[in-house]
Amino acid sequence: MSTDLGIQYSPTWGGYPPHVSPDDLVIWKKYHTQIYGEAVNLYFDVGLGGPAEIEKGISREMEKAWIRLNQKRADVVIEALDRWVIVELRHYASAAALGRLLMYKDLWKQDPPDERPVELRLVSDGYDKDVASTAMALNIDYIIV
């Protein structure tokens, strides 16, 4: 299935990102200003992957809805000049957040928007030393706000 970036936002856009939980919104508001110099564009609720099969004979509109419903969702994707950054916002992040990021990267690589490399970033409001050491080993940026 194809990567669905969705709506493009300016790095300084200050609205309420779609499908962001109240806890993650607090994290986003603390983190958002840190990316101004890095980001060219922002994308929220980015669709990755999708269903293995789509029922034959359904309308194009229903097919798109089914794919959207079954895709995995990256909280934020930062488009920089030289790379993409997939961001997971997570209240007191655990190992599960690292697993999500790894899956997102695998799905991204199956259908990237272009040839720029992709990086992973976990942004949280709570520090866990085990998550930090595993993130470092997996080359995932771990940022506490």
C-alpha cells in the first residue's frame, strides 16, 4: 500500500494536529518550536501500509476509506531538505513506541515519497533509561520535553 502523507502544513502552523491525543498534544506543543530550523513541511497522521486484500467490486471511494481505516498512522512526519523524520509522540514512552517506529520505517521504505533517507524520532515527556539505551542502539533519536 502506498504512503499517504495527507495534508501538508507549514512548520510554524499552530493548529490542533489531527488524531493527536490530549497527552500527545501537550508533548507536541513543547516540542514543536524545536523543529523550526529543520522542517520544510509537516505532515500529521501519515498513513503507512494497509490491508493485505481489498474486496473486489467496491467503489473507489469505499476502497480509499478501507485503506485509510487499515493503515498504520505515524503521528508526525517532518520533511527536511535532505531527509524525512518519522516522529512518534508518546506520553511516558515505553518499548512499544520504539517498536511502532521500527514498523513505520519498514512500511515507509516499501513506498517512500522520494529517495531521501528516513530517520526515526521518539518524543516523550518521561525518561526511561532502558528506552533510551535501546533507542540509541537502534539509531532512534529520543527526545524528552
